[in-house]
Amino acid sequence: MMEKDKNIERQIEDAFNSIKGINKATPKPYLLTRINARLNSPVKNNWESAAVFTSRPSVMALGLCLVLAVNVGVMLLNTSSTNKPVAERSATITDEDESSATFVSIDNIENP
Amino acid sequence: MHQNEEELIKKLQQGEQEAFKKAIDLYQNMVYNTIISIVQNEADAEDITQEVFIQVYQSVGSFKAHAKFSTWLYRITIAKSLDNEKRKRRKKRFGFMQRLFGEDGEAQYHPVEFNHPGVILDNKEKAGELFKALQKIPDNQRIAFTLNKIEGLNNNEIAEVMNTTFYAVESLLARAKANLKKELKTYYLQKTSK
């Protein structure tokens, strides 16, 4: 057990020592040329960025799911309200609704 | 501030292309070496190095001579590197969705094994293990350790870059070393038990 601990301690020490005197990493040549190319490349405006974003398949799929979910939600709401008994549905019509309702007869249409 | 540096900044602020070239020649290794040690991926490091110099070009006008130019450059470099890390972590979280729907879902994350180009061949394996452990410690400890051990900055210089005190840096370095030891110990214990 002691031997194992000592061995691990030594390995840790070796790991720390491995970066002693490390040389500096250098980028690939022609960095200035590449930077200038990026500086001179046309900048995308907000509309272009938005178009690129919305045309991504993941965004389109998410949008489609959202539309479907809204449709299903509306459908469920409608079916639950039409499933109510007729008496219950008619009871929801208030007096105000009745007085404000206008009836269009065939005479009104023909003789406005 | 050194007179040459002052002159260089003045010319950079006037938009002189020659000064920009000189700044790149002078600081590209410093910037790239810091970035590659943080992000641990060569392609990303190349990309972020370009972004850093573009940022310098665009905002050197707002540089005030309170700090050294290299300190300001280190700050931009570290901020850009950490932004990249955050972006990668976010991408990793949504990686599954991207693989399902996206066209660029493959090979976005850097490989687990990273070899710093500046490490001598004999030390590559051990250094790789240390860099792997570095990814697991908190950002501020990692930055302090990288600036000290890889960039060779002293505590005062690190304090200036990280906008903190000498003693805070000392504490960050001690905690970084302790956490790295803990991570390495776990790794070596797992390795020997296999």
C-alpha cells in the first residue's frame, strides 16, 4: 500500500515536472494574411444571420413541432367544449349576448 | 510603459497597417501559446488568435495606457478563450439534437488527448495527463496556473492580467496545484486498478 502511494506521488510529481521549460507554441505562418482576409470578408447583416439561423434543420423541426403542438392544443380545447351537454352550452349564453345579437332575415339581405 | 510600445500603440490607433503587422509579429506567439494551453485544440487556437487580433485592430482606439499593452492583450486572449469554452460546452449539451438534425454535428469537440506542441517528446504523455486534469479545475485557477507555468508570468503580472491582488493569485495557484494533485491522484488510482 505504501509502495503504491509512493508510486502515485512520483507520477504526480512527474506530471508537474513535464511542463518545466515548455517551449512556446507558434501559430501557422501567414497569420497576418489570414487576419486581413477575415477583416475584409463581407459582414453578414442581421437579416442574413436570421435567415441562416431559421433555415437550420433543427430550428425548422422545432418550429414544425411547435405549430403541431398549437394545433393539437386548439383541437383538444374545441372537442372538450363541444362535448358539453347542450343545456350547459346554452346556459353560458347571457342576457347581454341575447340583446346584442342581431338577426339577419332574408328581407334584410334583399332590402337593406 | 516602454517607449517603443507607446509608439506602436499610437501608430495602431492611427490605423497604420505596418504597426498592425509589427504587433502581430511581436505578440502572436504569446497570444497563440496562451490560447492553445486553455482551449487545448490547435484549430480552435488558430481561429481564436485571429479573433484576438481582429478585436485589437477594432478596439485599440479605446485602449488607455493605464495598463501595459501585453496585459490588455492577455485579457482579450483569456476572455476569447473562455468564450470558446462556454460555446463548446453549450454545443456539447445540444450535441445529440445536432447529430439528429444538423449537418455539422460531427467532430465538434476536441479529442480527449491533447499534446502541447511545446512539450518535448519524452514528456508528452505526462504533460497530456496534466492538461487533461487542468480541464477539470475551476477557470480562474486554470488561468492563473497557465499564465504562471506555461507563459512564465510572475504573481504580480498575473494579478494585473486577472485584475486581482498578489495574494489572491498566490491562493489561486495553491488551490490549482492542490486540485490538480487530487485529479491526477484519482486518474492514477483508476489507471493502476485496471
